[in-house]
Amino acid sequence: MNQHHFHAVVWIDHHEARIFHFSRDDAEKMVLHPENPHVHIHHKANSIGAGHAAEDQKFLDAVAKAIADAGAVLITGPANAKTELVKHISAHEPQLMKKIAAIETVDHPSDGQLVAHARKYFSAEDLMLPQKK
């Protein structure tokens, strides 16, 4: 799918992840969904376990794999799913951590707004970064 665009942006919540690999003039979209998006895990005090369903880990793993070939990634979302993704990447795909340019709270943008935001972010950031994978 990815035509080797250097940049990617992820918008993630507990219901879906929208991933765009993009350049100045082009964007490719991928949408991933957890197997069971309506299951909520409640944390109990003094309980054993991480409080994450196996499906959540599969979902986060699929998102990590979808951005693995990007050179720089902006991770966005409205709540804590974006930090869960970063924790998952840190634990399971640590080599991807150096590709994460930033993590930002972004509510519910349209696809066009999300790509425009990421292009603006990277146009400033790229002035300081070499374009190498």
C-alpha cells in the first residue's frame, strides 16, 4: 500500500485508527478497527493484570506495523489511546520509537483536516531533519 512516503500520521481512539502515509501532494489512507471496540476494561483496585483485552494488543500491533516503514510519524487522538499506542510501540517495537516525531491531542478532525495538520507540522519540523530512513 505505502508508496514509500516518508511521513505518516495516525489518529487513534478505542474504536478505530486512521493512518495516512503522505507527501506534499499525495496521501494514502488505511483504517484499522479493533476486533471488539465496544468492550471496556474496568480497572479494579488491587487486581492482577494490565487491564487490556487481547484484542486491544492486536489492534495496537496492527497500527504499529502499519507505520513501521514511515520515516517520521505524528501520533494524534482525542484521549488515552494514543499514549497506549506509544507504550505498546515502546514495549514491542522499540525501533519505531525514534520515528515518532510527536504525540498530540487532536479531537475528531476530518481526514482532510488531519492530513493538513500533519503536513503543517512536518513542514516546520522538516526544516531541521534530514530526509533519510
